[in-house]
Amino acid sequence: MDLCDVNLMEKINETSTSEASLSSINNSWIEAQESLKRQLIVEDNFTWRLPSHDNGLKDNDKGEKLRYVGGVDLSFSKDDPSIACGALVVVDLEILKVIYDDFSIVRLQIPYIPGFLAFREAPVLLELLEKMKQNAHLIYPQLLMVDGNGILHPRGFGLACHLGVMAKLPTIGIGKNLHHVDGLTQSGVRELLEANESCARDLIPLTGNSNYTWGVAMRSTEGSLKPIFISSGHRVSIDTAVKIVKMTCKYRVPEPIRQADIRSRDYLQKHIGVAKLIKTPSKHVADRRLCLANDIKRMAKN
């Protein structure tokens, strides 16, 4: 499920990562990001309603209630970083337990380049979502939490945005580290959090030099020393994103992402022998990815 056109994929596979080739690839990826970004929505745009729980939210009777929250993550082999295991889990918000999980072990063909994580990881995750949509649609996630940034990104279009637009799902980006965007720095955020300890604030708006608020830094649990960085992915406002994250945090990282991380590492470890035998995608997978690549091209043009 390539996130750029077929010619670009061939170029990546056939050329060395010289400065000239990387520059050409980057330009193509930037163009794809900018095209997809035109479909991005960073306000609330969903049919479900939030459950009340204990956070003062109004639990009205209109529409279905948010119950099925997905989480996605990739884990990598320590011996060969091109081998990865993608995981999709679905957590029942009423009991905060995993009710679905699925995995895909792959050999990634695209290198990691900062700012372009989606072009490396999103294909695996989109295939898992599509597979679930076809086979277990009754508990298909109403919202997806992504181990990666949303609009808190150098071009305002991180992995969570990419997945949201492509899968047509509301998404929230959860970063464990801060992208240095618009003058924001890890040390600066840490100083703000420490300065606000006395007033018990657990949220710091991530407002850059341009006065644009990219997301929030949040201490998600009592006694947590490290914040997580929350940003809108697609069709979810930052205010709603924060409320949902608070509902799903038993530990520092929201449970859907935490479980995807734990389970993907465990699955990869148990199947590492199979993983090492993976060479290139099968013809069936390659054909499917070609079709999806063409879909992405059409979406980017609209």
C-alpha cells in the first residue's frame, strides 16, 4: 500500500540514498503530503458522541456512543531494522480491554527519513485496517490513536493525519518526543511543565512563535515525569482529543497505543524466525499495493 506513486517506489528501490536522490524523493513526498493535506479536517467531524465517564462530559442521547478505539504501532527487529511488525488493536472504551488484535510482519522497502514517517509505516497499518474492515466490521474502530504525530509536524501533516485521510477515520496523534516545530523545543516545554507543578496543571498548550497552537503536552497520569504530545490527526479537535486520551490512560501512553506496542513486540519476538525469511512482498501483496497506490494518487488529485 504505497503512499506515493509506483514510479517513485521504483526510484527508491533502484537508487542509492545519495544526497541528490534523497532530495528528489523528498520533493515527491512533500508534493504528496501537500496534496493529501487539502483533505485534512482538524475540527470535530464524527457521528458518535463521547461517553460521560467521570470527566464532566455530557452523555446525551443523540447518536451512537464512542466505544471502539483503535491503536496502531510498529515494532522493529533489533538485528535487522528493515523487518517490522505492524499491529492494530481495538480497545472497548467501556472496559478498557483489548477485544481485537491483528499483526503483519513485513520487510520494509523504504528507509526512514525524518518528517516522512508515513511513507515508511502507513502502508502496513492501512492494510491491517482494510483487512479488519472486510472481516470484523462490527467492531471496526470509530476512532484511531496513532503512535506518531498529527499536525504537530514540520509540514503540519504527520502519520496520524496521513492515516486519517487515507482510511477516512477520525485520528489522534500521540508523540512520545516533541517535533521541533515553529520554535517549540523539548527543553522549553519541560521548563513550562516544571513551572506549573505548583498549580497542578497537567496540560501545556504547544503554541509556537507564530502563535499557532500545534497541540498540547500532557502529563497523562499522576506522578508521570515525561509528558506525551497530543495533536489532532483528522476529524478530531485538540480539545476532544485531550478528553479521549484522558479516558484511555492507565499509564503514561494511552491504552490502545500501549497495547499495540506491547503486542507487536511480543508477536515479532515469537515469529522472528519467519520474519527473517521474508524477502520482498509476494505478487498478491504487490498487486494489492499497486491498486491502493493508484487510489492514493486519485485522492491526492481531488
